[in-house]
Amino acid sequence: MTDLRLAPHATHKKPTGPLLLVVLDGVGLGAGDGFDAVARAHTPHLRRLMAEPGRFMPLKAHGTAVGLPTDDDMGNSEVGHNALGAGRVVQQGAALVDAALSSGQLFTGDGFARVQQRFAAGGTLHLIGLLSDGGVHSRLDQILALVDGAAARGAKRIRLHVLLDGRDVPDGSSTQYIAQVDAKAAALAGRGVDVAIASGGGRMFVTMDRYESDWSIVERGWRAHVLGDAPAFSS
């Protein structure tokens, strides 16, 4: 059995009293300018603790330091939960998907084998997920790589049900992601693969309800993605 006990740290001594872990969501080390809310706030206790020798150490909360694919990827609550819970650097979801796509492992499991049997017999491959390149909730390059991988393995008709994020990307940016999907569809059409967007959704109106417990939002998404019961638009 693996020994999961933490070894003593090389430089930090074990505390003699109780140890309290406090996570201050949204607090970080900024530029200290007029746009740095933490620096401008009245935080005497926090400043005192940070000034005491041995009480303060800055930690990176983004990028490869917390298991994300690159240092351009910002952290968020899910990333922090995983990193703090593991107590060590582990690959986060985006990095795991990158590895599975680049190695082809994603297409070797039993789940994909069952799906492949269906589209090999003339069925349509349906994919649903977030469409953005924010990196926190979605990676557009992974979606396009998944489409490429499925097409290379025999899928001839692929339908995308795209969910527009609206949180980790700028307002109005969805049109550029749709354009990239259209470009991919045009490229694959030359190889006899029919790729198109079949339905769409997003936050707080169709499909994704985070705050209101409003099941009508989820129902509208179900009807659009599964039943095709939604207003139609030309693509």
C-alpha cells in the first residue's frame, strides 16, 4: 500500500501548536496600483501576518505550478480545490485531455469503441460541450482535435451542440469560435466528412443554470440538444 504521509519539509519546521489553513478567495499579490483592490483595502491583520518573518510565502496559483498545461492558463476555484486537496502538483483536467488527445489514448477506450461502432454503421456522432478558448472551462483546440480524431477514425457525420461560456472569455467573442468551427467543417468537407453545429446553449437561459435552480433553463437545453425542439437558424 502506498504511504501517503507527508515527509518533513526541508526548510519549514513543524508548528508546535494548531495549524489553521485559511483560503481567502480572490486575494492575491497584484501590482499595488489603483486597480489592485487587495492592496488598496484596509487589511491591518493580513499585512501584519505578511510582515512577520517565516509567516508569509507567495505561491503561484496558475499555470504549470498547479498542473495546468501552460503558464498562460489562469487558475480558478476548481484548480485550487484540486491542488490544495492533493497537496502536490497533479495534472489538471485540461492537461490530462491534452495528453490523451496527443497520444491517441482518448480514442482507445471502451467508450469510444462503442461510439465508433455506431458511426461506422452510418450513425451520427454528437458532441456537446463548451465552445471557447478561455482555458479555464473550455479549450477550443481540444474540441477541434476531437473532431479531427473522430473523422480520422471513420466518423462521416458529426454534429456539435455548442454551449457558449460567457464567464472566462469576453462578451461577443463566441462569433470567432463559431467561425473557427465553420472553417474546420469546410476543411473536413473536402474529405467527405459532414460537420455542422446542430444546436446551441449557454448560461442562464438555455442549458446551463448555476444560480437560480431554474429547471426550465435545463429543459430548454434538453429540448434543443436532444429533441431538436428550438428556433432554427441558417448556418
